[in-house]
Amino acid sequence: MNIIITGAGKGIGFELVKVLAKHKQNHIVAISRNGKSLKELVAECIKLYPEAKVTPYEFDLNQFEFYPFIAQRLETIIHKCDVLVNNAGKLINKPFGKTDLVNFDDTFNVNVKAPFFLTQALLPMFNKGAHVVNIGSIGGVQGSRKFPGLAAYSASKGALAILTEALAEELAEQEITVNCLALGAVQTEMFAKAFPGAKALQNPAQIAHFIGDFCINGPKYFNGKVVPVSMSVP
Ligand SMILES: NC(=O)c1ccc[n+]([C@@H]2O[C@H](COP(=O)([O-])OP(=O)(O)OC[C@H]3O[C@@H](n4cnc5c(N)ncnc54)[C@H](OP(=O)(O)O)[C@@H]3O)[C@@H](O)[C@H]2O)c1
């Protein structure tokens, strides 16, 4: 399978590339702004699985004007795409009263606008049966517990959840499945920023195994769904 993963430089995305690189039939394009992390990621994958096919792609998702060129470039690398994981995410932990326009745009650009326009730019590349997996948050699910300081982040993940439902409907004709995994707490830099001092129940490697399996097998059971992947109650 040809797989594109954003936010692959650290945290969940980094571990997800490693999980999917295990299968030598997979060719993964790993996108991050951080070229050094991507180099380390490729080296780790090759060390674990000498036949792993991982192509690093250094790119800042905020450069929306370049999306059409990314699509062209990715086409030369993998030709077609079977799985796109919109995993990159931005969290700014600030009280609502202090969240300014720049903070709001930074958050929505990475969490909503990037999945929207990257998926759009890659449309011609998707094979029939392709799966778009949006990495959402339990905080972006209606009725879940919310936390101070995360208004922009939670609202952006809520938008991503609804985008998922809308795209599943609109892309069904092209036989593209779209789902959203609404993750609970995972021990990453982002989690530490959101909840300083707290300890998450999951680590990135654990959750990456679940996400990796969902990327491949999810379309057999889900389409247009926002699936909570959280151990918190309620
Ligand atoms: N950790 C949790 O508890 C939790 C809970 C719910 C949902 N999530 C979601 O899970 C996903 C992964 O988060 P994480 O916890 O692994 O966070 P993380 O460790 O902070 O990693 C975030 C990733 O997003 C990438 N990113 C951010 N802005 C970018 C941009 N402008 N261009 C390209 N890449 C950009 C970062 O890339 P660079 O390598 O370039 O910095 C990094 O690889 C996010 O969507 C997050 O919202 C996480």
C-alpha cells in the first residue's frame, strides 16, 4: 500500500510510520517540517526492517499555496495513494480571553485547513478503496469533557470531525472512505503542553498499533465515522 502520513517528525505520527513500515509491501511518505527527525525516523525503520520503504518529505503544512506542487511531487514518488493519515496537529494552551487571531489561525490552519486542502490536492492520486484517516481528539466530540485553555484546539477538532462526515458522503462516489479517530490522552509533547504534569494512559507506540490497524482494516467496518479511542470515563 502507498501511505502518506503528516506530522511524522515526532509523537504519534513518528511511531505510526514505524508500525506501517513493518510490512515490506507498504511505501510510506513521511511528512514533517523537521528534516533531522525524518532522517532519524528512516534510519530507525531500516534498522528494524531492512526492507522498509519510507520516503521523508520535509514540508510545512502552512504553505497552502504549494499544495498543488506537493501533489505533483508525491505522484512522482508513489504514483497512487491508498491511505492518507492527516495526523499533524497544533495545540496552543491559552485561556480563551487571551487567545488571539494568530493563535486561532495557527490552530485551525494545521488542524482543519491542512486536512481539507491536502485531501483535496491528493484527490487525483487516490486509488479506489483509499482510506483517509483524520486524527481528531476526544475533546472535539460533542458532549465529551472539555478543558480550560483548549477552546481553539477543541473547536478545531470538532470541525475536523464534521469535515470527516461531509467528505465521506462526498467522496463515496470515488470509493474513498473517510474516518476520524478521536484520540484520548497519549503521552507526547502535545499532551504535556495541554496537561502539564499529567500522565496519559497510552504511549505513542501503543496507540500507533491501533491506528495502523485501523488505517488498513477500518474501511471494512467504518465510513464517515468519528470513532472515540479513549479510556476516560465518560
Ligand atoms: N497526544 C494526545 O494526547 C492527543 C490527544 C488527542 C489527539 N491528538 C492528536 O494526535 C495528533 C498527533 O499529535 P501528537 O500528540 O503526536 O503531537 P506532537 O508530538 O506535538 O506532534 C505533532 C506533529 O504535528 C506536526 N505539525 C504541527 N504543525 C505542523 C506544520 N505546520 N507542518 C507540518 N507538520 C506540523 C509536527 O511536525 P514537526 O515534526 O514538523 O514539528 C509533529 O510531527 C494531532 O493531530 C493531535 O491533535 C493527540
